[in-house]
Amino acid sequence: MAKEKNWTKKSLFHTSVKKIKIFGIPVWRKRVSIFSTSPCFLSGKFARKCAELMNPELDPEKQFYQGTNQPLQNYVQNFKNRFLQGEKSPSILEDIGRRWREKRSIRKVTSNGVSKWTS
């Protein structure tokens, strides 16, 4: 569990709420699994299928949940992404690259599924 995920311990699994709208009005909410490219343990079969479905032109992580790769998102919804927590603190990992980028005023901008680093 990385502290950047802001996990609140409400669930063992990494999920979000997807709102279904009709004419701009939310009429239904559904909890969906979220996957990312953060450090994790994966089954080989799962990882190979995800790699097969990925579009190499797009940001890998955003393809899992931002609507840029619907076949991949449909596939991963059959699985759950469980958080692992430490004994002394829920966070067991820290993304030190975030601090490095912040010190240099580098930020990631994603547009249409393609990520670019800007300073």
C-alpha cells in the first residue's frame, strides 16, 4: 500500500464509484475495481493478458481506469485489486519520484490518454 493512494481502510480492495448518467443526471452508481502500474503482485496470466490489451501509444496506467482503453477496463473488472498494509503503518511504499519531480517543478499532464512531462 503506497501512501499516495490515500487509502481510508473502508475496503480491502482498490475501487471507485462510476456514475452512470442520463441527460447529465446521475441515475446509477456502480463500484468498479481500479488497477494501476504501481508496485504490486500479479499472476503471470493476468499480466500477460493486460499487456496484450494495452495500447503502446497511451499512458499504461491511465488505460486501466480513465476510459481510454475499454477492452482492458472490461477485462480487469473481472478481478479485484487488494491493498496490502504494513504492521506499523498502512503505507508500505513511498513514491520517492514524486518528491524528486516536485523539487524540479516537473509535472505530468495527460491529454487523450497520452502523458507528457512538463517543467
